[in-house]
Amino acid sequence: MSGDVLISDPEDPRVADYVRLRDVNLRRSLEAEQGFFLAEGEKVIRRALATGFRPRSFLMEERRRPRLADVLDGSEAPVYIAGPAVVRALTGFDVHRGALAAMHRRTLPAVREVLAPARRVLVLEDLVDHGNVGSIFRCAAALGVDAVILAPRCADPLYRRAVKVSMGAVFAVPYARMTDWYGGLAELRAAGFRLLALTPDASAESLDRVPLGERVGLLLGTEGDGLSSRWLAEADVAVRIPMSPDALAAGVDSLNVVAAAAIACHRLTAAP
């Protein structure tokens, strides 16, 4: 532990990467400007390191250090040790998992690079809830989706909450961000993807009856309004997850975007 640095003051500039973690606007600008993201908890930190992300620093309570000793002792990144009160004052909440790491971001690949080896992809249009984005990545990783493509305004998968909710699955699924929302789907079509627009519209085709083809991109829309009219029009076919008659009678005509994504991912990857 000779390389550890004891932090007794939450204003210490050496731990500025960890300040006010619940201030979304601050964190977005700070992390984007300096090119890093935060991993929270032992499992997520280990998954980030295992997938090749380089640590910038670590912050934890002393009692948590032994559980990560094997990776901390072999790292050149500083290990900051602080008491619970200092961590709380610095981050703005009780860090129940007890360990945080600031990781260097990597340059995102171009959409064409991510699409090249893929057969089944999710395409997220402007989902803004970080928890939903993280959960969808977890579904994609668990069910074998090859990649995720993000519209320009979609939430950042490497934001702390997205990483935490995904349990590190955001590190395992290749993804890229479109630079052009208006014409972005043309690139998928040019790469040979059949585009399916998931919608609760009763006139859409049932997802379990639609032929998928060799390469499929499933479009998922925003949490409130769903897919935009442009992306619906750009899709090859609109598809829906059929609801049971009892659900429809009770006024339940759709699922939230995470539940819908999980069912759709299973359909995409289970089909030959």
C-alpha cells in the first residue's frame, strides 16, 4: 500500500474526477472535456480493466482495498483512500459499493466499422435515460446481439449510471454513434441490414412472424414518444410485440423500452 494516497479533504484537486457524481450536467461536461468515465463497484471495475480500459485513478474506502488488491498493486494509476464521510462529501452520496475508478475513454469506432462483422444490431433513437440505455446494453450482451448503434442525441453508455445498471455490459458490446440522425439509417441499409421499427401500433406486423434475413437492425425509440415519424417511414417494416387479449382489455398495449428490447433481442438472436 506504499503507493496509496490518503485523502482527508474533499476539496483536494487530486480527486476532482469524482466530484458531485449526481450532477448530470457537470459530469457530462467534465467527463467529455477530459476524456474519462467512472466505473463503480468491484465487478464493474474489473470488467472495465478486463476489456482493456486504462485506469486514470482509483478512489475507495480503506476497507474495500483488499478486494481489489490484485489489480491495484499492479497498476501505475494512483489509489486514493478516503473515509466514508470524505467520499460522501466529495461525490454527493453514500457510495455503497465502496470503490470507484476513473477510466480513460477510447475513441469510438465509425458506424461502418461496428457494422462490418455484425448480423444483429440494435439502433437506439434518442433514448435519454441512462438507466434504460445501460439496461438495453445488458440485454444485448446477455442475448447475443452483435452491436448497438446510437443516434446523435442518445444518452452516453459510459455515463456512471448506465455503466452501473449494465453491470459492465457496455464494455462488452461494440457500439458507435451516428453523426447524422436524418440520413443515418441509409448507412445501415447500404451495409445490407433490414430495418425493423419496433412500435406498439396494432397495425404493425407481429415480431415473431416477420422474416428476419441475414442482417437485421432493430430500431428502438424514445422512452415517451417512441420512434420518430421519419425513422418509422425509413424502416423496411414496422413490428410489434403482441399483447395478450387480457392485457389489451386492461388497457396495457405496450411494454417499456427495456422490456421490449429484451423480448426483441431474444427473437433476433434465437432465429436462424
